[in-house]
Amino acid sequence: MTANRSADNLRDHFLIASPYLADPRFHGSVIYLCEHSSEGALGLVLNRPLDIGLGEILEQLGMDGKELDLPVFLGGP
């Protein structure tokens, strides 16, 4: 894997929110940055499971796998 490893690029790094961060979207979060560039960033919140399982999501999408009882975690840009 080749990635830009400059001091301004946090791709493939983890961010741990400060306990003083008041923003409810990020408070107490551990975020993995999938992409980080001058165009923006994309990260996944790793420690916030949702109230829906993978099997339920697949079932709603009409896909096989509704027997899968696996957690789904919050993530996004």
C-alpha cells in the first residue's frame, strides 16, 4: 500500500476524540481515517454500534444473509 505520508495527511491513522470535545457526533469517538486530502476526509467511527444488525440490513435490501447476527457500526464522512 502506498499512501501519502506527509505531516498534513492523516490517512490510515486513528483519531481519538478529546473528552472535552462537545460535538455529539464525535464525543467519545474513535475514528479510523480512510481518506484524508485537500479535497476532504472520510472516516469510520469504530466504537458506536447501531441498533440494527447486519442481517436486518441485508433483509431490508432483499439480499441473502438475514441469519447473520453481526453488529453494524456508525460511520461516515
